[in-house]
Amino acid sequence: MAMIAFAIASFSVFYNALKSGLSLGIKSTVIAILVVTGSAILLSMLVGVLVGMSGLLIVGVEG
């Protein structure tokens, strides 16, 4: 469920960056895409680490 919400949010951010980038120019669009993609990757990595750590904690408590 969280991944769906994250995908929708990142798509809307990406779309807005693309839309505003078109009026600014191609260079700005490329920069915006790189920034959005990079932040999305970092955010998903952070979420993955947090989920993994909480999973380890739960396993550790039950084990």
C-alpha cells in the first residue's frame, strides 16, 4: 500500500518537474529528472533499510 502511494507521489513530482522543465528548457528538464530520480532512489533505499531494520527487530524480539 505504501509503495503504491509512493509511486503515485513520485510520479506526480516527476510529472510536475517535467511540465515546469519544458517551459524552462531542456537543460533544466534533464537536471530536474536527475534530481527527482536520485531522490526517489535514495528515498526507496532509506525505506528499504528502515523496513529491513524493523523486520530484524521483530524477528529478534520473537526469536
